[in-house]
Amino acid sequence: MLKIAPSILAADFSRLGEQIKAAETAGADMIHLDIIDGHFAPNVTFGLAVSKMSKQTTSLPHDAHLMVTNPENYIDDFLKIGVEYITFHIEIGGEQKKLGENRWVYTVFIPDEKRIRTLIDRIKKGGAKAGLTLNPPTEFKTAEPFLDKIDLLLLMSVNPGFSGQAFIDNVYKKIESAAQFRAENKLNFEIMVDGGVGLKNAQKLHNSGADILVSGSSFYQSEDYSKFIRQLKS
């Protein structure tokens, strides 16, 4: 069954606890935490304090999406607060591609395999599920050597940094490739899509093989959260 994970980055932070509870009441399956350090992606969001508050507000599973240059400095803290999923980017240690003034995205052609495997092991030994994230320019095949070790593959359909961006549709091919690879190799990782998800593309994303959809602006700008989730799932 398709899962919906509202991103609280798009919530009204003046009443954040209320909006997190509203997502739970509406039927959300997870809470998505966008952790951005201002270096790996062009924004600074929130960190451990807000994430801990969210964990204390709802019993829903949380996934911490670490858009950071050095995930080694974050993992233990998120393990301590009991986050169920921790994902980091395959592009750590890669190259910065300029997208305009104060905009960039990291890319990688040859990932640091030893470092990535060490991080995956550290997350799983700490009791959380380990996820690996791919930015839009990164080809799916780059992740193939790690897919037998992870629990979650997060495919970005926007360049990370800000909510409300336009959807990049090359993600459909990646989803299909990931779903095919998973089936052929009898693996169990979940496929999550993050960025520009809404009513216009949810069905196609799910049909392509996505298991979890992250929805930020579309979710928190909808008039009826429960209805929005029902429509996404239908």
C-alpha cells in the first residue's frame, strides 16, 4: 500500500506541533524531516531540537533526510532520539554543480564506496533503517552496489534545498529501474520519492513503483489534509 510522508519543512512553524498532530490525524504514514546544513544544499532548515519535538508529538515513524556534507556528524544524535529511518546522499564527497545564483546541486559519478558502506552499517547497527538518496542528476546505476544493504532508496524529484519546487520528471525512469532491480534481485528496500509530489503525479509515481511519497507544500497548503491523503492514495 502506498505510504504518505508529509514534510514538516512546509508546515507553519508558529504552530508546528499542531500541524504534526494534524498530519497524524489525517492518516499520514510517516513524518519526513528535511535536515539541510547550508553546504550540501542551499538552505539551512532545522536540526535535532525540532526533530526531537516531532518525535515526542506523534508516534508515527520518522525519516531523517540528511542533506548534509558530513552525515557522520549527525547520525548518532538522530539514533538517540529514535528516528526510524536515516537517509544520506550518495553524492557526499562529489562535485558541486551550479544552478544559478545561490543555487547548486551535488553530483557524483564514482561514489566513495567504503565511506557509504560504513555509514549504512553505522545506521543499521544503531537500530534504524538505512536509506540512500539520489539527487536528480545522479544516475540510478550509481546506487546499484549498495541496494542489497539498504532499507530505503530516496529518489529526489527536485534539487534539494527548498520546498515548492517544480517536479523533475526524469525520476520516473529511476523509479522503474529501481523497482525492476529490486524484483530481479529479490530485494526488499522501499522506494521513496521527494519533491513536487501532488495529486497530478501521485498515481503515475505509484504505478512506476514508488512505495512512499513525500509531500510538503502540496500537503500543508491543502484545505483538507485527510481528503488530500485519501486522494493521493486513490
